[in-house]
Amino acid sequence: MDFKDYYSTLGVAKTATDKEIKTAYRKMARKHHPDVNPGDKAAETRFKELTEAYEVLGDPAKRKKYDELGANWRMYEAAGAAPGGAGSAYPGGGAWNVNMGGSGAGGGFRTMTQEEMNEMFGGGSGGDADPFSDFFHAFFGGAPGEPSGPSAGSSARGRGGRARQRKGRDVEQDITLGLEDVYNGAMRRLSIQLEGPPRTVDVRIPAGVGDGARVRVAGEGERGAGGGPAGDLYLRIHTAPHPEFERKDRDLYTKVPVKLTEAVLGGEADVKTLGGKSLRLKVPPGTQNGQVFRLKGHGMPVAGKPAEHGDLYATADVQVPRELTPEMRTHFEALKKLESSGGST
């Protein structure tokens, strides 16, 4: 079983403050989150590694135990030559050789049972889909596959009947946003009430998040048991209809009014983007009603890659005048006569 360097995983020094560790985790977790990288197994694996590292380094008690473990890892390796063997530091071994802080050659060691070792490094968090590694289970969460929950009986408790840690349940909540908020990204203050009094949570919605996607808010789910961590809150994103733009994945669709004379003779038309810009669209002569023009890079931002955008498709809406002045009527009648006489192709 290899030693897990959680500091290296998060890209921080061993002297990093709690705030630096939290900041590094949030930055990297956003980048590798499964919702941002759908179907990317490498990103999913990386996200699990980051979560495991923060589970330990983000908890002062676990971090202290981890630091003590790291300083004595070579001794653990020497004592546990094979998984499950005598003196192994791997789940299933009959005994654990632990440095108890003594001094002198060969002093300060004694053999501990697996139960004592589990109690020293924390009880198992339970759950069938726990993504943590064998290393984590061995020293911070108990052996993989151990029974947990109410049906586990005495096996779900440590020495002296103390309940083991168990992560709280995740919670999902729907949230509806305007298309502009999805385009630009937004902050929302939510009121959440699960157990006890309601609490407020500030949530950042990333730009370009897909309709129906989930945004994870770590630690805002139900409380854990036995001092275990809280579950997570997942916000299910819904996008409200927009009067001018329609979204299809990363692309946007809109209509652009085109004067009849410009559709016939050619000209320019103003196209408004969802980001607030005004673009000049070149209208070629003979443009037909319903003709679609592609404006590259003016669609929705790509979730997790705000510098990348989809495209904007502008559909020509040729404007036929509803009322004619006498002069306009004279010119249209002349055009009609010209068409009837075969003077138009």
C-alpha cells in the first residue's frame, strides 16, 4: 500500500494554513468537478483524489494524525511487509506497530490491535460508494466493506460503544436562473433548513452551466453522525425562457430585423448579443426571410472554460412595411409594373 502525499495532491506546502488548503481545494475541485467534465474519467479520478486529500488536511485532528503518520511511514512499511501479515499497517492485519513517542534505540513501540488503530485514526465513514483509497480507509476511515448504518449493530461502534463517524446525506434542491445569469455566472444567497434553524448560504453559479446540471456546495447537506462531516448540497439548475434568445447547448439563437430594402439591395443590420454587445451584421443582396447567419464565438461560455464560447445564430426577419406613404406606393407600383413586364430576373 503506497503512502498518499495529500499535500502534493493539493499542491500546497506542509506549512500551509487552513485557509490556503481550503482555497487550493476549491480552485482545483472546480476545475475537475464531474459536472464540469462529463464523461471524463481522468477528471473524475482527480476529483476523488482532491476530495480525499481535503477530507484529511481540512480536518485539524486528521491532519495532525496524518503528519505524525508521515513522519513514521518508513517504520510502518518495515513493520508491514505484506498486506494482512503480522505487524501489517494494512486493514486485516492482526497487529499494528506504532511509534508511541518513546525515545532510545528500540524504545517507544508497542503492538496495537486493529481496533485500537481504527480508534486512533478515526472510525469508518460508511457508505457503499465511498471513493476513498485503501490508504485512507486504513488510517482514517476503517477497512473498505465494513458494515455501517443502523443494521451494522456493534460493528458500527468503536471501543466503549462510541458511534463511528458517518458522513451526512447529500441534499438536492432546484434553482431557476435567468439566461443572463447563466451566461455571466451569478451569486445567489439561499436559505436552507434541514435540521434546526434555517441558515443562509452564498453560492456561486459558474458561467455556462448547462440546464439540468448540478452545482455542488460542499458541506451544506445534512449533518454527519458521530462527529462525521456534513453531506453536500446539490443545486439542480433550471433556465427560465428568454424573450429574445434561445439556447441550444453552447449555441444561442435570435432573430434580427432586416429592412426590406436592405434585404433586396444589401446593407447592414444590428445584432444584440446576450452579453450586451451590439454587432454589425453584413446583409448580402437578395437575403431571404428566415435566412440564418452564424456569428462565431458569441454564444454561451463553456462551463469550466469561460474563455471559450459557442456561436450565435441570427435569423433574418425581413420587415415588410405595414403602411406606405404616397411616394413609397408610387415606387412599389413602378416596381410591380417592371416585374410584370419581365424587367426583373
